Amino acid sequence: MKIDKSTGEILREKREEKGLLLRQVAAKLDIDTAILSKIERSERKASKEQIIKLAKILDLKEENLLIQYLSEKILYEIKDEELGSKALKVAEKKMKYIRKNKSGN
């Protein structure tokens, strides 16, 4: 997974690599071409459902693309927070705790 590229950049590169036009992929997603263009330029965020469809259309590993998508979602929520990094570490510990206790029931 490339951390130096946005989800949009990854999607655009793969679409172009496969020789697909913006309108072709947009049609498969049932969205307007302008919306997909904005997603590729990181001016608009795709939905989780769109990310899953795009992984299939572009032959990308769904798990990797979802991780990329979720990491950006978290990043843009806390990037300007002074305590963002610390909050992220606490959230990770809480997530592990919740999953551990959930599986123990």
C-alpha cells in the first residue's frame, strides 16, 4: 500500500493503466463522470460501497483499497487536531479492547 498517494491518485493510475475512460468507470458505478473525476482528484470522497465496486472494476485488492480509504477518512477527521496522534493511539487500544471483549462473550 502506497502511503504517499491518495485514494484518488491510486484509482486514476489504475484506471489509466487499464485503458478505461472516466465515463466507462462512472457508468459502471452509476454516477456522473464529474463525480468520479472529483473522486480521482481528491475533491470528493467516495462512499465505502463505491470503493468496493472500484476495487472490482479496476482489479485492485479490496482489502488494501478499503484500508487506504479508511485511513484517509480518519486522517482528515483528526489531521488538524493538536492531540490527533495521541487520540489515534488511544482509539486503537479501545478498538482492541472492544474486539477482545466482544469475542469473549
